[in-house]
Amino acid sequence: MTQLKTHQDGIPSTPGKIKMDRSPYIHRLRWQFSLAKLTFWSCLFLGLILLFFLRSTPSSSSSSYSLSSGTDSTRRSLASTWGGPDWEKRVRDSSKIRSHNGISVLVTGAAGFVGTHVSAALKRRGDGVLGLDNFNDYYDPKLKRSRQARLERSGVFIVEGDINDSALLKKLFDVVAFTHVMHLAAQAGVRYAMQNPGSYVNSNIAGLVSLFEVCKSANPQPSIVWASSSSVYGLNNKVPFSERDRTDQPASLYAATKKAGEEIAHTYNHIYGLSITGLRFFTVYGPWGRPDMAYFFFTRDILKGKPIPIFEGPNHGTVARDFTYVDDIVKGCLGSLDTAEKSTGSGGKKKGPAQLRIFNLGNTSPVPVTTLVSILERLLKKKANRVMLKMPRNGDVQFTHANITLAQTELGYKPTTDLQTGLKKFVRWYLSYYSDSGSKKRSDE
Ligand SMILES: O=C(O)[C@H]1O[C@H](OP(=O)(O)OP(=O)(O)OC[C@H]2O[C@@H](n3ccc(=O)[nH]c3=O)[C@H](O)[C@@H]2O)[C@H](O)[C@@H](O)[C@@H]1O
């Protein structure tokens, strides 16, 4: 009884050690204890289910397909802040068509390299343009902010948000009946795919599907033009690359996600009547370019006197690219938007067959990477510290060369800038941009 009294005021801490007593009090105590235990385990179980649910549900603006722990979610910077009457007014104003026969275009990735140039060109000719960008830090976000500032000065508003945020996309289509979408938001870069594969799945596959889903339900459905990549030709060695050539041997995860995008485009065109044009860009370069690309960081490192790693193929084979100047690419993008037929569906229902196209947008004259370095040396008036390296097995292919006959015929696409001329414009921009930001930084210090 003494032992029992000890536990009268509470549940015993070590119940198994209590001498068994069949009194009604003990029964009540045991019943209460079981109830507490049941409540505890139920709460734990429900908590775990909730945790699992929260982890597997895509959040509105962050990466939901991160395969590499941490990196991707820290790269995505956003806490999306959108909505409200002022915000809607800015969205409407930016999308307003100001020319006869103009179009209203949602440009995803508008603070990116090609996105910035395309948005500016559309605005110049009086089209309505609304940008969308998540300003992630795959490369220096300050460069993206500078591009944004320039676009804002010409009347283009960039909404800060992610293509995986379906609620945001739906809202944009509620506010504006976009006639076209120029989809350039993507995880770019061939070699980075080995470091952060999840970001490619998240942007290039999940993001693309999220965008197509909203477009197919929009009323009217927009026509879509989007960026695929020359990398889909992968191990294909028939040159020049034609749209009819094999694209089932990608050499990188990046290429595989772009190829998957082309197949996904086929599905949305087939089921929902979306008009979709995919553009296979060939190593685009120029002012306001991407710092992760070779021509850009070679320039930086030549100026700093740092070693320049130049890849070579087996038996010292030449590695070459069909480098394409950004203004030529912009013409191809605008030509695609202008020749895009209307989507045929509405409110998620197909009404008839719709246009589905793929075009190469290249320069049709491959240049060895060693020549690229020589041109930069001349323009920068500085010798590069060249280090020849065997091409690593991380997704690169040895050679690219576009056949552009189809784009020429259908879009009137005709590249006019050779590498020497294009790099001259790039170097002029580079020196001015970084000397300006350098002096700004110095004066800030
Ligand atoms: O056209 C395309 O499809 C792709 O073009 C570029 O990919 P890439 O051609 O590999 O462009 P860079 O990374 O700038 O490389 C250019 C050339 O320099 C070479 N390289 C790169 C890096 C390096 O350290 N050394 C070097 O010799 C590469 O092998 C390649 O031949 C873009 O980064 C991709 O996003 C795009 O989709």
C-alpha cells in the first residue's frame, strides 16, 4: 500500500516496476495511463504525417526538387512578395500594348542574359512586356539587378517570383490576357549539372510543367516560345546539326532536361492544343552575358593574369563552338513570336491541332576555343596564361555546328555578327560595366 500511495498523485515513472494490484484504483490508473500513451503516439504519428506532407508539397517559391542538400534552397533567394492594387497596376502598365498589331508577352527569366535583351527589344517596338524572374544566385545577382534596373528605365516591370509558383502564374494570367509567353527561365550551364542536379529538374522540368499547366488553363491560351539548347544533339556526330538529327544521346543532365522539355512540349501541344516553339540556342554570347560562360570568365581571368583552362579533345583534338551573338538570337526569338500561330484550346480543352516547332538558332560557323582566346587577347591587349587540359567528362561535347536552313525559311533568321565583331562589343561592355561598378564600389568604401 505504501508503494501505491507513493504513486497516488501521478502516473508512475517506471510503471513496469509496480507490484501488480487488482484494486479498481489501479485499473483506473492503468486506463488513464493507456489513454495518455495513446494520445502521445497519435500526436507523434500525426506530426510525422504533417512533416512528410509539408516536405513533399512544393512551396510557392522555393525549390521543391532539390536533390543536393542545402545548396539549391540557399540559391533560391525568394520570399515572394506579390499582389495588391499597386502591384497589379504595375503588371498591367508594363504589359500594355503600345503599337498597332503589338503583342503582350510574359518573359520568364527576364533578368537573365537572353531574357533581358529580348524584353528590351520587344518593349522598343511597342509590345507589352512583363518580366518574371526569381533572381537566384547561380551567378552574381548584382548583375541581374543591374539588368533589371535598365529594363525598368525602359518601362519593363519584372515580377519577382518563381515559375514553380503556380498561384503567382495564375494571378498574372488573371490580371493580363497575355498573347504570348517567351519562356527563358531555366537552370543553364552544362558542367554545373554534376554539382547540383536537383536545380535542373526543378527549373527545366518541374518549372516548365508548372508553366504549361497554367498556360493550358488560361483563357485565351497564349502561344509559347521557349529556350531549348544545342546541347540536345549530345553525342550526335553528324554535322552540321539539323533539327531532324538524333537527339536521344544527351551528354549532360542539362541536355537531358532540355530534351525532356521538348518531349513535354509535344504532350501539351497534343493534349491541350498549345502552340509551342522550341529554340535550340547555340552558345549565346554578348554584352550583359552570363559570368559562368567561358568567354566571360576567360576575359575576367586574362585581365587578372590567372590561368585559362582550355579543353582539348582526344589526341589534342580541337574543341569548337558555333558561338552566336545575342542580337542575332533576339532576332530569332522575335521572329518566332511573330510567326507563332494561336493556340487552339481554351480553358484546358483542345479544339484542334496546334503548331509545334523546333528551330536551331546558331551562327553556322564553328570557332575553336583557342581562337576565341586569341581574339580576347587582341581585344584586351594582354596575353592569356593558357593551360591546355583534356576535356573533362562532365557533359561537354567537342563540337557544335548549326544548320539553320529551317529557321531561315520559317523565321527569316539570318545571323550577321561574327565572333570577332561580337566579342569586341562584349569586351567594350565588360570594361565599362566593371570599371563603373569598380569605381562605384571604391567610392562606397
Ligand atoms: O549552346 C548551348 O546549348 C549551351 O551553350 C553554353 O554551353 P557551352 O557551349 O558549353 O558554353 P561555355 O561553357 O561557355 O563553353 C564554351 C566552350 O569553352 C570550353 N571551355 C569551357 C570552360 C573551360 O574552363 N574551358 C574551356 O575550354 C567548352 O568546352 C566549350 O567548348 C551554355 O552554357 C549553355 O547554357 C547552353 O545551353
